[in-house]
Amino acid sequence: MRLGYVIGRVTLSKQDPAYKGGRFLLVQPLSKEQFKGAAMAPLAKGSSLVIYDNLGAGVGHIVGFTEGSEAAVPFEQPTPVDAYNATIVDRIFYTPPV
């Protein structure tokens, strides 16, 4: 699981019925510096990703997401999805290793 910051939403004109009840979010993965408290600076082009969300996260939330084959596990039928929102994070407590 990785953590990311929701920077936008994706609007679809049509979607597969398997996605009913959820939506797609644009997420910027957190860097090591951001875990330490650095500001959310834009990453290089191509580093953000689209995740499926049925938990209700919105712009500004920090989410925990899974990628790859694990992202399709929550669906009842085989569903094409690259990343899935598994949690909405309230706080991050980070203590760097010594």
C-alpha cells in the first residue's frame, strides 16, 4: 500500500456497471520529504495516477491505495482497475530511522 494526496476527480461520460457506487480520483503519491512534513509540491509529469474510490474521499484527503492485481480483489467480478483506494488517512506520524 502507498499513500497519496487527492488532487482532483475524474469525470466519466460512461462507465462499466462494476464501478457503480464509486468514482475515480486523481492522486499524487507522497514522497519521503512529504512524510517528514514538506509542503505538497507538484511532482514530475506522469507521476500522478487515477484510483477507484468507493469510500468517499475528496480533493485534499490523504488516501492509502493498492495497485496491480490486488486492486481488483474488492470487486465481485473480474474488473479492470489499476489502483484502488483502501483507506482515508486522518494523520501521519512519521519518525525517521536513526
